[in-house]
Amino acid sequence: MFIVDAHLDLAYNALAHGRDMSLPLEELRQLESKNHSTRGQATVTFPALQAGGVGLIFGTLFVSPAHGYKMDGMSEEVEYHNADEAYEQAMLQLDYYHRMVETHDALHLVTSIADLDYIIANDKLGIVALMEGADPIRTPAELA
């Protein structure tokens, strides 16, 4: 069986909340409880996904407007006020996924059928970048 999780805000949680998504989940929860985190409880990390047998995730690029819903512990630094800021934050999140793949051998970005075949054959955790909403797109030319 091949398990897919089609929506995870991993980069957002790492950048907005300072979570180290490469830690085992229980270790991250212990760290956050010692720091009296107001961000809610971490629910997943890369090692937890792998331990659960997940083979492919859709890692979101999620940006939060300054005038929208406020989550506990959210820094104003992760809110955007205009399209340029939304774009910049989404690119930081995409860069986060690239850095995770570069530094963790068990992870692989999936951008093609060949990449999908590769993660299956090599027991890797694949990451497909998924944009949640169109906020980071400033012009139609950026859609691709």
C-alpha cells in the first residue's frame, strides 16, 4: 500500500512557528512543552510521516494575510500585506522544502512521473509542492 497525505503545512509550521520538522514528533512536542508554546501541538514531522509508512506528501505553500484569521502564537512577520510579500513568503517556503531535500537523504521533491517512480523504488518520502490559494501569484506570467 502507498500512503499519500495530500495537504501538510510543514514549511509554514517550520518558518512561522520555528518548528524543526526533521525531529522525531515526540522530541518536538517535548521541546515545545518546555518552551510553553502557544502554537498548539505539533501533529506531524518528517520522521513521523516515514514511521507511519507515508510515501508521498503534498507540502503546501501557505501564506496568511494580515487582515485574516489570527492563530495563537503567530508572528506578524509571517503575515503579508501585499502581493509582493505573499510571493516572498511562498518562495521562502518553497526554499524550505528544497533545503530539507538537500539535507535529508530520505526526502525527495517530486515534480515528474520519474520522480514518483524513484521514491517508490528507493523508499523515499516524496514531497509535491502545493500552493494553497493563489495569493503568491502576482501576475499571470508567474502561474507556471
